[in-house]
Amino acid sequence: MNTKRIKIFALILMLLAFVSLALASCERPGSSPNSVAGSTPSSGSSATSGPSGGETTVHMGPTTFKQSTISIKKGDNLTLIDDVAVIHIIQNGVWDSSGNAKPGKENGAPTVNVNFNGNDQHMIGPFNAAGTFHLYCTIHPGMNLTVTVQ
């Protein structure tokens, strides 16, 4: 009976450790691990152009895009970089203000269905039509990116 209790106790400790690690890696939507209380997130300053000028980069944190909007030129690609070891599934669509997922692809948008395994990057595009297009992470509520193509 003593060994059975020890095994149950060890199992409970391992479960608690796993849950603690999982919760520690999560973050409140809209926040960033490097944010300072009272500061406002950037709205586009972290985008970078590639060497040919035809590619733009957007970084992702644990539960947010590091910027919520980006403007690119018609014909450009968009590279999404997962800066943390967090899984993301990026698709066409948006989280609405009520917290509901609204999958959908605007006319002229490239089809996006990309799985990130953490600390990786994927190119999306090209964006060949002018307009406003929406991408979201199906896993993290509120993780939206608006792409304006000029």
C-alpha cells in the first residue's frame, strides 16, 4: 500500500508540474513578454523589408502578432516568424470583438493555412490584389493581423 501511495503522489506532482509549465508559457491576449506596464504596442514599426523590397516580415509572440496591422505593396510576400516555442495555426479570417472566430477569405487574398511548431517561419503570398485582408491564429483568441495591400 505504501508504494501505491508513493506512485499516486509522484503522478500528482508530475501533473502539477506539467500544468504549471503550461500556464507559465501562456500569456494574456494583447500583452507581450517584453511589454512595460503603461506602454502601448507598436502598430507597424517592427515590420522589415527583405533585401529585394518584395517581402515583409511580421513577428509573432506567444499569443499575439507583435503588430496588428501591416501595409505591403501589391505582389509582395509576407513572412511570419514565430519568435517563441509556441504552436500557431494561421488562416484566413479574424477573431471578432466578442471573441468568436470568423474564418473567411476575402476576394483576391492568397489562401493561408499554415502550421507553426514554434521558432519557425513561413512565407505567405504573394498578395497580388489590392485590398484589406485578415489573418488570425485559430488557437489564440484575439490574435489578428490585418494586411493592407496597396
